Amino acid sequence: MVLRYIIMILLFFIQSVQADSYRISSPDGHLSLVFTINDNGAPVYQLLFKGNTIIEPSAMGFTLKDREDLLDKFEIQKIDSSMTDETWQPVWGEVNSIRNHYREFTVTLKKNIPEDILFILRFRLFNDGLGFRYEFPAQKNLRYFIISEENTQFDLTGDHKTLWIPGDYDSNEYYYYTTPLSEIDGFKGNSIFEISTRSVWSANGVQTPLMLKAKDNIYINIHEAALLDFPAMQLRVNKQRFCLQAHLVPDAVGNPAYVQTPSHSPWRTIIVSDSAEKILASKLILNLNEPSRINDTEWIKPQKYVGIWWGMHVGINTWNYADSGNIKLDGIDWSGLTPNKKHGATTENTKRYIDFAARHGFDAVLIEGWNVGWEDWFGNWKEEVFDFMTPYVDFDPAILQKYASEKGVALMMHHETSSSVTNYERRMQDAYKFMKKYGYPSVKTGYVGRIIPRGEHHAGQWMVNHYIRVAETTARHQIMLNAHEAVRPTGLHRTYPNWLACEAARGNEFNAWSVGNPPEHETILPFTRLMGGPMDYTPGIFQIRMNYYFPDKTEQVHTTLTKQLALYITMYSPLQMAADLPENYERFPDAFQFIKDVAVDWDDTKILKAEPGDYIAIARRAKNSENWFIGVVTDEHQRQMTVSMDYLDPGQKYLARLYLDTPDAHWQDNPMAYRIEERLVDRDTMIELDLAPGGGAAISLSPVTGR
């Protein structure tokens, strides 16, 4: 039930001694927004937390192309205020209900020079942060315009500790740097050669979500919500003033955004707390997104899956059927090509994965490399790469549909667009009909490479609109979506709940063939990339060292085996992959039991302990169940941690199964050493954990009776 109050302005705002200055407080009174029109007629905002300044007075507005800017010379025409307090239920998620409680302050600005223009600023102040956006109402003098730059600033109070990746128009697949704000160097991204498509734009550029920690232990997270018909926002760092300014990803001709009124920007978000745990618990970004546009959501189901995938990354299989180059979709006799005998997506191999999934209770099998065209796709800026409907000669979709159906396992389609997006847009309607014909209820899309239309970027306005078209089109076909190499999420899974997950960050596969992900990586991602939405990180790698497959390989996963289990809890997603090879799970059946047991949809989540870049401990209760699961991860440092059980039901005993690092475990020296313990616990129990360097712990809890 929505409780919405329109209250007199004086109840919400205290007018300062300066004219045209207003103050609004969050529902709990801890956060305060101060809004001012300065002497130049420019809008300025300031944010305080418990009386202390978080964001100094900061500029707002836009620079426009070939017309008067929306920066200054404004006067306030109207002020509106309201309060909302409602509760809504997500289709799936970390909790079964979400409170949406905020005070709103809306300012209508009028500019008279050289012509009358209206411009609206809408602020929503929650207990855990601020969201604001720019609105452009329909009007005679502002119908269509081009934005050259956004001038939103986040003027910080000092040289904060910052967890960042380089500003890049095309890739989020960097490991994180932790430095003071003044030591950011975005050009470090140019040395990360394993990223195939990089567009680093400045030494002072960083991406959002950006995580900061002030010297007074205040945590600040800056991002955006509801990114629709607009380029992604990145940030330019002023290292002398400790100021961040919005920077919009441009298009092929250098223009960031084309706007036709009525319209509005995405929300700019600032989440603030003196508790790192509360940062992770925030639902501010979700609350700033619109409710589901899909009326019937019964077909949308969180999934746990296995797949023909890891074998290609470790090098024992290939996506391509043959090793020929110069392949065209038309005019090639595919049956005449010589197979390389390493092709992974064969009918027989897929059956093996289906059998494994059925035997162990998995929902689906992902199949990559099933369709013609992989022989020369990579590295060529080629448009007609895949048609998404023609299988290789050793892959029979009709046989596999029948086989999977009999086993009670769904098949998961893979559409690697190779970033030839014009090609995908021409073909995706037919491709989705093909999926429905052969029983594929979900699709993993990929965008590896440089975008076609040539010159567009992965995070530009054109591509943002493409991702939305895919979400809407798959929804019409009742298909669930998992997008890889796409723009980072901004909470749109509330609006499009069929959009189960994204990658949009450096995933687990980098450990198979590059310098990998440092042990701290998984303690940073929940504070950065996952603030906008779930990630298909593909955890669960048991065979840590790659020399198991080829003796000369030095690559390895930079965690212990037990930490791989804990990631199913700490790296939230309703779409979780058991990413290793089936035969590796069969070598460790006792550890594999946790992956089989762990849920992917939740009724409750407790952030127990957290510090960005150091450690995370989370407990979750499975959907429609009394079973709890706990995940604890650490960085490269050994760590002792005490985990509370005070969220368990009073008077109830639980059987706890603990998956632990051994005393001599180490992510580098002894990564696959683990032990399993069982004990009875209740809400008064405190569990002492010894976490190995790069290690973790995973715990399953189920109620017991009669003991």
C-alpha cells in the first residue's frame, strides 16, 4: 500500500538565510540535502550525513551543442515536495520485500535568455542515500537537442580511499585498483592486454559504480539508476579539488546524447553510510527503477546451470568446429570442412552435460559454440558472422530438445553477437523463434569485439537502447536474458525481471588464460559492479591450477576451493553456474554437495560483516524455505572471523555443514585443501572461522527436529 503525503513545504524544508536555498532531510533525519540557486542562477546541491558534509556544494546541468547551455541564468518557478513509503515484492531477489521510503523535492527552473526554457530537477532522499535526475518537459523552445557534456559534479571533502577501474567506453573487464583519489591513473588500463576491446579515454577517467571511503570511516558509493535512452555515466577526476564530474560516453561522431522532449536523464545516485554492511544492503538503486513492465512473470525462474564453456577457456575444447579461416555464412559447404576434433558443442557432449545436470538437480545446460561461424569471428571487424540458427553438422537441436525434455533439463542458448549488433538486430526475432521451437527458455548474449555500427561504443546511447530492445524482445517471447560484455547494470532488472543477470565486469574466466583476478577481486565487486545488479560471475571452479590440463600452463584461479563455494552467497545472482567440468566435480563429491544444495533465490539476506577490498560475510535464507546459507570470503590475507547466528529462529536447532579451508590452505601454495565439519547450532551460537589467504568459508544450515 502506498502512503503518499503532499505536505506543506515548510514541514520538509528549512529555508536558509540565503534566498533560493532549501534543505530537505531523509525520513530518519540522518541525511540532509541543501539545494541552492547561486548568484549566477546556477543550481547547486550539497549532501550531509549526520551533520557532516559528504558532498560539498556541487554544480549541476548540461552543456548543449549549438544552443544555450542548461547551466545557469535560472530562476525558480515552482517547488513541489512529497513523501513516499511503500513496500513492493520483487519477482526474484535477495529479499522477499523491499521498502521504498523517501522524501522528494522537485524544483522547476525557468531560463529566460535567450528564450523561455523549463528544466526540472527531481531529488529523492532515502535513509541510505540520494538519487536525483534531470527532466526535460515538452515545450515549444526545447523539443530536440544534443548534449555535449553533463556538468554534474560530486565535490568530495578530501583525498578519499578509492576502489576504481579505468574509464573505458567499451570494457568493464579490469581488476580494481585501490588508491587515494589523487593517485588515480586511468591510463593503467592500456597495459591490460588481455582485454580485447579497450577505449580508455583519460588518465583522470574512472567508471561507476565507484566506491570511496573517507578518513572518518564514511563509505560513499556513486553510480546511476535506470539507464534508459542515455549514455552511461563515467567520472572525470579533478585530483587537486577532489572533485568528480560526470562524463558521458560519446557516439561515433563525438556526441554523447540525443534528446527529444519530454524526456529525462537516468538517476545519479550517492549511497552513504558509516557502515560498509549498510552499503551492501542498500536497495536505493532498485527503488529508483520503475516497476516491472512484464505483467505475467510466472515463466521467469532463477536458475542454477552447468555448461559447455570452461573446457574452451582452459583449452581442451574449442567453440569452432574447424580451424579454417575466411568463412562466409552463405556458399560454404560446412560438411566438407575438416573437424578439429576439439569442438565442444557436439550432440554427444551435450547429452553428457544433460545427464550430469539431471543427475545432480541442475535446471539448465548452457551450450556455447553450437552455431556456424566461429572459425574466423574473433578479431575481425566483420558484420555477417553468425545467423544464430544454423548448427554445426555435429550438433542436432531436435535430438537434444527431446533428450533434455525427457531428462527434465532446460537448454540455454548462446548468442555471441561478436558486437556485430546490426547483424543481431536483423536476425534476433527469427533467432528467438528458433529458440522457442527447440525448447530454449533462456539466452546468454555476448558482445565481444568492436561495435558495429562502427564507431559506436558498448556503453554509448545507441548500445544502451539496443540492450533494452533485447530485454523487451526476449520478454515478448518469454525468454530470460543473461547479457555478457554489455553496459554495467543500473537496477533495470526490476523493470525487466526477465533480465536475470549481466557480466559487465572481470569474470572468473580470466583466471584460466590471463594474469587472472587478484584474491581481493571478489571482496571488491559486491561494493562496485554488483551495486547495480546481479553478475554472472561463473563461480565453482574446483581444479584451481591450469597445469592439470597442460603441464606448461602457469595460470590458476586466485582463490581456494572453499572460497569458490562461498562466492555463491557473496556474489549475488539469480543465475548461478557450476562452471567447472563435470569430471572435476565428480572428483570432489563432498564439496560439490554445497553447490547442489545452495539456493539461487532468497527470502532474506543479512550482511554480517564487510569491508571493501578485505572481506565479506553474508547469510541468506532460501526462498520458501527455512534453510540458510552463509558465505565468507577474504582477500590475500589470512583472517580470523566470528560469525553470528542471531538471525535464526528462536528455539530452533539447525544442522550446520561447514566447508572450510584447512590450516595449511593458501590460494597460491595449497589452493585445493579443504575440510568439512558438521555441528548443531542455534541463534546463540558464534562460529569461529580461520580463513586462509585468498580463502573463504561456506556454511549450509537446515532445521532439525527431535535432537
